Amino acid sequence: MTLAEFKATLSSTTAPAVPPLLVALWHDARGDWEAAHRVAQDVDDRDGAWVHAYLHRKEGDLGNAGYWYGQAHQPVAADALDAECERIVSALLR
């Protein structure tokens, strides 16, 4: 699946058949932060921490986001949230 194909699924009411972190970002992109967070917090690896960091950054909890960026071994993002989300989706699709 490509980034464009992932974005095309956002008009569907059903998440695509992709790994959990992409499902989390799908929920987030559709405006359901709670569902996204629920999925992301159950993935205990660096990618899960990165998605978790992004979600807390989006929420405005920058202290918590900073902790999760550290767990992900990622720099704290300072660009637009949409740009970060696309960067994460692209990395997860590789």
C-alpha cells in the first residue's frame, strides 16, 4: 500500500487491513483520537512509541510526547502535525 492508497481509505467507514499502528493513524486521521490512542498504546516497540508521541503532541501534552519521542529514539517533531503523520505512515508502509 502507498501513502496515496492509505489516504484513499480515509473515506471508508472501515479501517483497511493494515498493521495496528497504521490502523491507529487511520483512526486519528478520521478524527477519533481516543481510538487511535487505544491502539497505539498497545504496541510496545519503537514504532508504537513514535505513534504514541505524535498522538500526545497532537493532544497538546508536549511533556508526555517528549517522553515517547525518547522511547522511539526519534527527535521531537516541530513541523506540522499533518507532515509528521505522513512521515510516520510512510515509514510504517516501508
